[in-house]
Amino acid sequence: MEPEDRRLTARGEERRRQIIEVATRLFAEQGYHPTSVADVVDAVGVGKGVFYWYFASKEALLTEILRDGQTARRRHQRDAIAGVADPVAQMELGIRTGMEWMAAHREVMTLIRFAATEERFAPGIRKGEATAAADAAAPLRRAIDEGRIPDADPDLLARSIVGVTQHLSATLIHADPAADPTPVIDAAVAFCIGGILAAPIPGILAAPTPTATD
């Protein structure tokens, strides 16, 4: 039976969670490649047999860390906007809460950035980013349909939001763990929402429909 197919007791779930938390810290601090399964189990205080009861390999463990991290961030954003009807307010809350989650989970974000450069993990990261962009596109599409923002390609705008927020998180928030992330988050919200609400930008917003001439 594969590890992912096993039904775990409450104690087993706790041990599995402990392995994930320790591995996340070690992979982020020491690097994925330099960190061995032995390093992880030594830090947890268990044997290798326990590790392989829960995970088929070190690669499977990191894959789960990445998938869980991307899912948790999207869930955090969705929960924040669940009671909000206004699509522009949803966009603002989505950007803000997503960046707050990234600021609070620096180790996971370090691993996501690493995985994006690795052939074996990059497809999963791209899939997660596509899902995040689809989430962001939904309120954008509604706002466009309601005439709240200029006509545009919502998928392209959503991809832009994902890129801006991830870049600012990586270069400004995670670069200085002691710094307050609030000013960076406020700036990202102002930049993204202000840009979306602004006048049409040639080459990005949809071209006007041609009109008949005499």
C-alpha cells in the first residue's frame, strides 16, 4: 500500500504533520538538495522507517508541502472574500490577504520559489499559479461585466496581479524578515487596484469595437 493510501490515526496524523513542519524548515534553511531524509528524521526524532510509512520519498514530501502551501493560500483568500459581494472589494481583499499569508509563511514561499526553478517541481507550481490567477480573474470578470472597470482581458490582468504580488513579496517582504510587511502590501494593493480602475492602457485593455463610417 502506498503511503498516501493509508488511513491514519489521530496520532499518525500528528506525526505526519510534524515531519512536514520540520522538513519545511530544514528545506528552507539548508536547501532541498543538501537536506537528506536522515536530516529530517533526526530532527524529528524518529527512524527512516517512520518517514517512509508516511512518504514515498523526499521528492514526494516536498511535492506535498508545495501543494498544501498553494492550496492554503488560496483558501485563506477565498475565506476572506466569502462574505463580500462587491467585486472590486473582493479584488482588494484577495490581494491583501494573499500577501499577508505569504508574509506569514516565508519558509513555504522560499520553497515555492525554489521549486519554480526545478524541472521536476515546476509544472506543479505553474498549475498552482494558474489556479490562483483563475481565482483572481473571477471578480475582475464580474467588475468588467458590471462596468466597474474598463473593458479588459481579465485573465491577463489576473496574471499581472499574481506576478506583482509574488515579486514584491519575494524582493521586499522576504528579503527583510524583521520589517513590517504592511507598507509593501498597502503599496501593492494601491498599485494593482489603482491600475485596474485607471484609464485604458494601450496593448493591455481590449481594443474598442470598430464603428461603421460613411
